[in-house]
Amino acid sequence: MVRPIQGLTFTSATALSFAPYNGDIIRIQGVVYQIPSAGIAGLGNPNSVFLNGVAAQSLVLNTLYYVYAFNNSGTITADFSTTAYAIDSTAGNIGTVIKNGTSSRSLIGMIRTNASAQYASSATQRFIRSWFNDLGIVGKTGVITTGSLGTATNTEISTSLRVEFLTWSGEPVHASVIGFGFNNTAGVSVTLLPGFDGTAETAGSSRFDTFTASINASTALSSATDKNDLSEGYHFATGFYTTSGGTSSFTVATQVAAKR
């Protein structure tokens, strides 16, 4: 049996969905509403959505939005906003996760638009996260082979190794870089490291692979790290290398996984 679609999900570059699962109710401003079988309205064309309560607005490219549900004259509808969420303390709605300062908006997820101001969920861009029934994300690149890379310290191997993703605050995130490499100079040290947002992870909190090169001899490499202190929102995982000399080449891929 295929598990039903969870919460806020990707349908296409121009459509999201929020359908019932594990129940069909949502609380908004202290009132419990039934989610229609067809899902919440207002999750279509990103060039015509509610944005901060105003209809028919366009989302901006490369931007993080929180997605809230509100009662739009009897129709439960999505409202996008760059305003973060908070826990409501208003009588009758205490404990509901809302748009900060606005009890009429209940959180259902967050998204980031891509460079075309559209929705995105691919192996290298996991840009849709649901607040409810979230299964987490897994992203990965294809295998890439570099040209000759010179002596370096904690330098990104290639931007093609980047996996972009969204994470909730405090969520455990695992990143790994795997493959093989070689160096044209015997006896130099070559290290593969994972990292986030352009910064390599430091030794002691992660697993790294280091080899002492034989001339042009391929060596298997695997490097990984786990974090739960990334800030909420947009990040990318990638691979870095350090060499003590010579020139190196790598054939590697990046993978990232996160789940609350």
C-alpha cells in the first residue's frame, strides 16, 4: 500500500497541495475546520497567491516563505508570508502555531522559491517542508568528476556537489560525501570533508577520510557529519578537500537527509 500524501507537498513547479492525512481537521483562531478532500485552496500558481493577506500577488525568486492557512470567507486558503511563526497564547487558541502576531493564520509549512520564482522539489533542491506529517527530506547529487585541483585547505570541490534544502529549527541533518580520489604526487595528504553553506565541518565532530597518495593511485573516500544546530530555513550541503601538495582529482557525490 502506498502511504498517502503528507501535509504540504509538491505537485509541480506551479502547484502545491495540502490534503487530509491522519485526520481532516485544522484549528484556526480557536475554531476547528474540516479540510476538504481536495485540499486547501490557494496553493496554485505562485504568480497569483495570497501574500500577507493580499490576493493575486507574486512570490519572489530565491525567497523563503512560511505558509499559513486562514478562513477566507468560508474557504480554508493558504497565505504566504516571510513572517516567522510563534506559539499562540490567545485564549481559545493557546498552543496553536500561528503567524507571529496573527491568530487568524495557522502554520502548515514552509517553502523556498527557485531562481524562476517557482516551487521546487528535486534531488538537489528540497524546498518544500510540511509542518504536519512531515516525512523529512533526502537529497543527493549525481556523481561528478573534477579536473586537477591544486593545493588547498578546506576548499569546496565543486558547486555541482551542492544539495540545497530547508530545515526546521533543531532538526537533525546528516550530510555525506562519497567516492574516490587521487593525487599526482606521492606522499602528500588528501582529506575529504563535508560542510554546509560554504564552510567545511571541523575535525572531531565529523568523520573524514584522509589518504597519503601514491602517484595517481585511486583511493576510496567517504566523509560524513551530523548536525542539529543549523538555523531554520535555507542551507546547502557540499564537499570540501584539503591537500598538502600536488594536484588532486575526485569522483564523488553528496547526499543529505533531515527529519524532525
